[in-house]
Amino acid sequence: MRNIIKTVQEFTEPAFRDRAVTAARGDGPFDILIKGGTLVDVVTGERRAADVGLVGPLIASVHEAGSRSDAAEIIDATGTFLSPGLIDTHMHVESSMVTPATYAGAVLPRGVTTVVWDPHEFGNVHGVEGVAWALEAVKPLPLRAVVLAPSCVPSAPGLEVAGADFDAAIIEEMLFWPKIGGLAEVMNMRGVISRERRISDIVQAALVSEKLVCGHARGLTGPNLAAFITAGVTSDHELVSGDDLMEKLRAGLTIELRGSHDHLLPEFVETLNRLGHLPSTVTLCTDDVFPDDLVAGGALDDVVRRLVRYGMKPEWALQAATLNAAVRIGRADLGLIAAGRRADIVLFEDLENFRARQVIASGTPIAKSGEMTVELRATDPSLLEGSVKLAPLTPEDFKLKSSGKRVRIATIDRPRFTQWGQTDADVVDGFVVPPEGTTLIAVTHRHGRADTRTRLGFLTGWGTWKGAFATTLAHDSHNLTVFGSDPVDMAAAANAVIKAGGGMAVVIGGKVVELLPLPLSGLVSDAPMEKVAEGFRAIRSAMDKVVEWQPPYLIFKACFGATLACNLGPHQTDRGIADVVTGKVMETPILDVLE
């Protein structure tokens, strides 16, 4: 295996540049010559025949096809389309439930050579040490990772308790780390707009560092959007419609079209096609990709593929995923197949399926026909172990105590776009009987930084549950979260996850029917990608028997965002029912004792 880290150093060494310039002039050989392919020019939009000569990690020449043959190694690219390596502008490795090395092994053979990683999942569980571990984990990998400082640990301070608390002083320190590329998605939108001191100081630290300030601007429009941008935020991936896309383009934000909300992509393509050109501020991202989706469909290559399927020109999709992305992250060495650029090159078999025949990263062939050809070195994960600090729970932990015979309770209505509601409920033997049409949600602090009393809430619009689901992957504080209708089932699911050291469990009729252990941070596994994907696929299948999903909002993925307290509307957290607009937390959903 060629030393990938060495190629990074070579890029700026004078002796290496001398050799590359000599080869470019034709007075010396290339290390690698890629011959016979069709170059997709993401600047001009052309598809043209061209050969590409590499010296070390550098592209030394893009020249007329067949005009040179002097190289130590020749790669036959006949029948393929040459593209720059794909750049994912916003993602979370942890969402794929595997380690960074395993993730790299899944995406590199598909043509993804650079990712912009917000490790706020590790940060919310392990604090600064989790972010430092992320940096170490990507250091030996051929997958280039721009790691960002998590801005929202926790995502809603005062409304939830995570495994750590990043204030402005901690963020400022991280931004001084040379390998931290900027501030990750700023999710506390209301805090930014109202100039709350904590989040304003965090953003200010990023502005002073002159690094990226990334955003999360779902639902913002008009004056609120202007205020959010004026505060210093420069990107958004939380688009909700074509009109929203156009407003944010006009406002000057960098757009990160994300693949995790497929139902919106056709409208985005239609909007851009109607515009008639691809703005230079449109990039692509995956955000979250579950392991079974990653194995079956892919990562950013799948976003490119779907955009083209929905009617976007392949050249536009590739431009967004390469050149536009490189400009966004301030990397003039990436995103283009041209002399002087870094040799991150993908040989795609076609521009419909985007199957990569071969992948080159920093001048080193690292994957062929969907398989890695170099070894990936994993980092010791021991720091991530033992993150679930909970004793076993009982069915009584999933019952709401009350006096009287009848009460009025607050409800959390609708998945994803939540709103407040209320209903009446009977009290039997000192416990509230969940009203018909409601689903229980329970959140228990699991990081050892707060009391572990389980907080209960009532969801509406979540269908009729015939079992329970427990997970320690629950955005963004990742406390133990359990859904269900029967306290016995809920306790069984919770205890299965606690015993496994984290993960997910499905219980039907008091029996654990599926368990996916995620013992590292309660978020990921060091098992092979295929095994984790198989386990998660089994969880999904079991959940189809528990509740009848109603896309696009009542879907399995909604379970992982039901505790995302930074979003508008009520959300259940380990402190109670939280509302980011009012800044208040209801420890109990009981509003009034009626009789």
C-alpha cells in the first residue's frame, strides 16, 4: 500500500513539484497515465476525450488522447467517464452505525473521496475527547475528511442534558486545532436570531477563526432568514420546498441538497431546471445514511444517481458534487480534473448508474470494481465503550403517576413537524391510562450527568403500536428513547439495549424479537458493514410489524428525530417536554387534575 499520508506531504515539497513540472513538460514520465476515457469537464459542461497524467498525488497533465504513453503505470479507462472525486459537504459517520474506517471502506469504492464530517454525535456522548477521537480515526484513511467543531452540544441547552456541554470557550479551543475545518451546523436557530449570548459567542468564535460556519435553517424565511445569515451562518441543508430553495439561493446561502429526504428531490430538480442553470452555490450532501441504505444504494453517489434519474443533467449533478463543493470548503486543490489539482479521480462506467470501475485518491489507486485495493487502518475504539450508564428499568418507569380519577394531558402532535395538543385521560390505580390514539415516548438520561428518572410523553399521529422500540441513537443528545403502548414491552426493549451497551431493540408481546448492539458510544459498532446493515435491516423489518408507517413523515426514521429539541414544536427530552420557542420544559405532561 502506498503511504497516503506521505502523498499529502509530497503535495507541497519542492522536489516533488520539480518532478511533476518536468513530467507536465514532457521531459519526464508520469507515475500513472489514465488513457482512453471521456473526461466530464465540470467547468465547461463538456464531455471530451482526454488522457490524464499523474505524478504522486498531483494531476500533472490533461492532454490530447493518445498523445503520450510514457508512464510507470497505465490505467485503461476505455468506455468510462472521468470525474473528480465526489465531495459530501455535510454528513455524520455515526448515522451509518459503523466506525470511520468501516465507513471509508463503504464509500471510497463508490467514488466518494472527501467528506465534511460533523461528529456531533460523538461529541454529544463523549465531549471534546469524542471529537479528538474522530480526528485521529480519519488520519490514516485515504478518505479525506474535513472535520468540523460541533456547534450544538447539546442541541438545545437547558432543554436536555447530553454527555457534554460545549460553550464558546470550548468551541474556540477546538477551532484552533489545525485539522478542524470550521463550525458544524448551527441548529439553535432561535438563539442565533434573538442573539442569545451562548450561541452568539459560539458563532463569533468561528467568525474570528475565519473558518466555515455551517447552518441548519429549516423553516426560516424573510427577516428571520436574513437575521440568521447576518449572524454569520453561510449554508443550509434543511430545505422543505422548491420555493424555499429559491429563497435561500437568492439570500446567498450555500445549498447542501441532501439525499436523506428523497421525496423533496424531484421538486428541487424541477426548480433548478426551470432556473436554467446550476448556481455555483449548490452542493450535495447525504446528512444521514443508515447502514442498510448505504450497502444497498450508496452514499453521495446515490444522491447524484437519483438527481439524474429525476431529470438533472449529469454534468450539473457532478459539478455540484465536485467543483461547487470544493469551492465551498475552500479547497482549490480539489473538485476538478486539471493540471495542478489533487489526483482524486473516479472512473464511472456510465452517467446513469454511476458505478465506479476504479477510484484514485491522492494519486493512489485505492478501489476497483467496488472493492478496496488498499488496507484501511482502524483506530482503537476503547474510548467509545461503556457509554450507557443506566441500571435496568421496570414497567413502572413507563407509567405516569397521577392523583384523581381524570386528568388533562399535553400531547405532542404529528411526527417531524410537531405541534402542541391536549386531551383528557383516565387515572386507574394511580396511573394515567394512555388515551386511545396516543403512543408513549419515554426518554431516560444515560450519560451519567443528570438524574435518570424516565420522562414520559404522549404522541399523537404515530399510528397504533403493537410492541415497543428502544434506541440509544436519538438525535442529538442520544439519551435512551423508547416508544410503545405497553410498559412491559417498553421495559423489555430498554433493558435489552442497556445490557448490550447501547443499540436498538424491538419487542413484541414481551419478547425481544430483534436486537442490534451498538456498544461504541451507543451509536456505532466495530462489526463489518454488511453485518451491521443486516442487523439494522432486521430491526426495520420487525418495526414494520409494530406500526403501520405513513410516509413521508410517519416513517421509521422519525423515531430518531423525535427528541430533536432544537427544532420548532414540542419534543420529548430527558428533562421533559421541551419547546425551543418558549425555552420551557414540562417535567410532566399532566396539565390539570379534572376530578
